[in-house]
Amino acid sequence: MIDPATIHSTLSIASVEPFILRIPIATPVKTPMGMVDSAIALLVRVTTTQGEEGWGEVWCNFPRFSAFNRAVILTKVIGPFLKSRQFAGPYEAWSAMSTAANVLRLQSGDTGAIASAIAGVDIALWDIVGKRERRPIWSLLGGKVGIIDTYASLGRSHGGEEMIEDAMKRGFRGFKLRCWGNPDQHIGAYHKARAQIGPDMELMTDCNSSWDIAHAADWSQAFAGLNMSFIEEPIPVDSPKAVWQEIARRAPAKIAGGENMITEAMLDDAIDGDVYGVVQPDICKYGGFSGLAPIAARIVGAGKRYAPHIFSGAPGLLASAHILAAANSPDGALEYGIEYNPPRDDFVRHQIRDGKIEIGDAPGLGVEVDVDQISRYHVATPSW
Ligand SMILES: [Mg+2]
């Protein structure tokens, strides 16, 4: 991985435009974070004074209306700041945005909203520089091969047999099911899934922070004998360290987490500590390429598994794929939600072969978002 601070390419920004997308889905899903009744994405287009264009994406999955606040942060805070300055490259811009918004972040308590808005703009700036240099971002940042491992992520435990069958036909070789609350309600589905996929493919669980912390270490035992690759977020990230350590000691699989770590300090703690074997930061939620590339290098350097979290449209998915490829991780794997997701699938539909995605050599992120095409999903950014 190349230090993003060393890559210079002058940036003068003319505009920062958010695009909120919302597409109702046929079958709403009740999650521990709230009801998911639509696919939501907040894309951002950044244009330079020379007319170059880059696309990024801002995490806004929960609460389901949070795209509005983040879009206004883009138009009223980040955009005006960027337009009044020139930067030596994306890292300098990311660093300047982070510093300039720091007092607002502290006063508002909106650490997540501000960090994700900055992350989305950073992704767009790297897209611009990649296109300018005619190189994919994974290569700009020192990746050796533009091919990554991926795994299929299902938003359920029971009832996923057909989806798993279809995903295996598409080429997926790893599967993650949900376990919201007591595993007694779910464990049958994991045994079914293991029998369906056979002994050699990966099987994982994501609990979305839903386990009772008093029972979590005991509950993890339910997964013994299933050859699980990891148990993700059994309890909330800010639960007492001693509880996390107890779970990590007793669980029959590595502990995974990182999607709810939205500061460098939180991620450093996960990298240096003895709890997490798998670290999963989300590039649209914290850091973009500039903030996360050094952290990804540290995850891999510490011998931990780097498995980026992502649940997004096309720019976010591609950004995650590029940073994973750039990290040259020996066992990294990208999450790939396998249910239909229009903000992603209308723009990219990857061929998956033997569990791998070939990102390709297209410059920048490798996606052009057609504004006319997304207009049918477009929800206006509130004026202020
Ligand atoms: Mg998760």
C-alpha cells in the first residue's frame, strides 16, 4: 500500500453535488437498527474547475432518513469549504476537511454524519485523480493485482436456501447469514447452510450488535462444530472491554467488527488489541481512501484479516473493492449483499469466478453514474 499522502495531483473544486436515492423494496426487513423498507444511497458528484468529474458515496443506511442531514452537510459545509481552496492532492483535501469540520463535529455530536460526508467526497477526489492519471485507484495506491475475494451476505438466517443456491451458481464461495438475538432461534439455519454449501466454503454470522452481553460468550458456543470463519459484532462495539475479551476467548471462531468504528482511535484499538481477528471498516463511513488506506495497511501488517464492510450503491462497492485490492491482503474478503440493490446493480454487476471479482483497469473507480438513469430514484436534497 502506498501512503496516500505522497500522491500529489492539484485539485481545485468547482462543485459538490449530493444525490439522494430511494427505491422501495418488495419485502421490508426488520433489523436491529430499524425497518429497512427501501434501498437508500447518497451519491456525491465532485467537479473540478477544469470540468473533471468524480463520484463518491456517503454512508447513510441508518436511521433511514439520515441521508438528508448528510446531503446538507455536503452542500452547506464541505462544498463551500472546498471551493475556496486549492489542494496538492486528495489526502491534503481530506486532512483539511477533517480539521476544518472538527469543532462543528464536536459541538454537534455528529461525528458519524460529518466523517461519512468527508469520506464520500474523498472517494470522489480519488476517482478524479485516477481518471486524470488513467489508472485504477487500486493501482495508484500500490495494489499488485486488481482481483479480490468476496463473500455473499444475506440479510436473514432462515429461508435463504434459494439465494444461497443462486449465489453459488454465480460463483460465490463464502456465505454470511444473520443472527439477530439468541442463536437458539437461528442455529438450525446455519446447519442447513453448512450442509448445503459443503465443508470447504466459508460460513460466517453477523449479529449486528444484537446479543445480550450477559449471555454472549455462552451463546457463541452454539456455533461450535460449524467451522465458522468469524462471528461478527455479537455485542455493541462500546460494550466493556472485559466482556469482548471473554467472548473472544470462548468463541469457536474469530471475532469480527469494524463497521461501527468511525474514528482512527477506535480502529487502532481493534488492530492492536486481542479481541478482533477480522477488522471491517467501511470506506463510506469513515476515512475514504485517504483516511483508511493507512489503517488497511496496519490491519494487514498486524496479521489480521481485512474484510471491508459495505452495503451501498456502485461507487461505495467499487471504492471498497479498490482499497481491498490496494491492501494486498492475503486473506481479505469483501462483503457483497446478494439481494437486489438498484443503486449498485443498475451500474455494476460483477462476474464472480471462484469467489473472486476482477475489478479491471478502468481509470479511477471504474463507474460512470448516469444522472438521467438515477433521476427516477432521486429524492431532492432539502434547501436550507
Ligand atoms: Mg455487519
